[in-house]
Amino acid sequence: FLLFSCLFVTTKRRRPRKRGRRAGVLVRLRQRANRPPLPTILLSNVQSRDNKISELRAQISFQRETQDCCILCLTETWLSPEIPNEAIEPAGFSVHRADRTKDLSGKSKGGDGSYGHCKGICAEKCQEEGTFWALRHAREIFSPHKGLLPASLRWGPRILRYASGGGVCFMINNVWCDQRNVHFIESFCSPDIEYLIISCRPRWMPREISGVILTAVYIPPQADTDLALGKLYKAVNRQETTRPEAACIVVGDFNTANFRKVAPKFVQHVLCSTRGSRTLDHCYTPFRDEYKARPRPPFGKSDHSSILLLPTYRQKLKQVPPTIREVHSLIRPIRLHTAGLF
């Protein structure tokens, strides 16, 4: 008889993850809300920041993801120099803004040029009387030609959408970066582009990143995109050359422009639609898979959805496995009988 012996090999089975254990980018950020590898950003085209102060303060008070957000980037703030920072500054945040100026942009707070159809004495009266006079006069001019009347002038509730525009603003969380470590670098305003550049040195950053350079951009729909992108690229490239170890982040409302045409090494992280079926709000960084975009409800009656940018970047300390090195010392041991001779 042949006896067959069976060999049973015992292998250590991997213990399955417990059911109900949560994982993901949001969970990791909640565990280290004040020490993310890169800042969390809430990007929104608010279309008048002045009338949405209460809503923003309520979100900061009752919504954890807004309260723990490191940076709030707002475009089309429609602010003027007469409005101080204290009037729009929420608790726990510092405001850094660049308002539209008529001397530099060629536009008043009536951002998209609601007086462009008037000439001569009528233009002066429209400028003095305000937007509603300009709206009535525009309807009188274009009444025989309904197709020539801008869509924003055909409806009364949409008058402010045509009458105002421009302005960018950063709100920096003081827990992430103190106001003393936020420095203004550059701002620019023209009929084609408006941008604001600031630098931040947070309390904690990965070893390979020395700081964060933030750029808020607003490019109007009727702007010359080639001229605007060229001006923006020069400003961003200047900062990258000055501080090569800093993380450069470009966010804002680009409308039909694409920053990758002039800077192909940058990656666009917002893949979801922000207005209707189009993606008008963008976020550019030099690293791939650095941010993950999540849509959020718009502020007030704005037609742009807010975008929450969650960092998925992993610092180099966690990317590279630890290595063991042996260091041999060449110093001879000191003998006890010669220790007191010197």
C-alpha cells in the first residue's frame, strides 16, 4: 500500500478591514485640518460679495468644511475702495483683495460697460443717473431690434449681472496661516484681466515646499484671451523663478481662456461643470493629481457653482519607504587612564 501524506501549508491571511470604517480625502483632512500638505481651497464666483456676507459667515459658523478651509478665493466681488475690509471680513479670516478701478480697467463698477451704447450728452447723463437710466435708454435704442439687445438687459432681475463685475479676493484662515505671514506681491487690472498674487508661509508645510504662492484671476468674457494669458504667464513665471521651491497655485474665473496654452506644464484640476454644462472656474498647479475638485452649492443667486478643492498630494517623506543606513565612526574610544591628561 502506498501512503500519501498530505502537507498542509498554513498561510497568514490578511485581516479584512472592519465594516463601516470610513476612508477618503475628506476623512484624512478632518484628522489634520490645520496641517494639510497643501491648502484646501473654496473657489466661487460670488457676483457681488457685499450682499452675501451673512451667508458666508453662517457657513463658516455651522459648516465644518468651510470653517476648516484654508483659503477662500472669491471672484467678481464687485467691491469698491469705499468698502473697508472690516465690513466684509469674517471671524478667523484675513481679507486680501484687488478691486476693479476705472482708471486701470477702463470700466467702472458697471463692469461690462452698460453705458457703451450711449454717446455724447446722453453718456454723461447715464453716468450720472446710474444703471437704471442706462437700462431704460438701452431699451429705447434697441427696441426696434430686439435681437441686438443684450440678454442681461432684457430682464429686470438680471440688470446687476450686466451692470457690475470684476474684483478678486482672498480670505486666509488664521489657523492655517497667520496674517503676519501673508504678504502682498502684485496686482494688476486691465480691460482683459484682473489678478492678485500673494505669498503665504503657513505654520506647517512639508519639507520640500518652502511656501505657497496664490494667484486669483478673473478674465471677462469679452477679453482678449491671448493678451490676458500672456500677461498672466509673465507674472506667474516671475514668481516661479524667484521662489522655485514654493507651490504655485493659480485659481479663478477664466471663462473661455485656458492657461495651459501658454503654460503646458500646469495641470487643470477642476473637471466638473461650474456654470451649466461648462467649466469656467479653473485651478492650475504644476503637479499632477495634486487636487480633487468637488462641486458645492453657489452663494446666493450666483449662477456659478462653488468648487471645493481637496489636496491629494502626499509629501515625499511618505512616498519614499524608510531606509536603514549604517554609519561607522572613525573616532577611537577614549581610554580611562588617559582621560585626565588633557
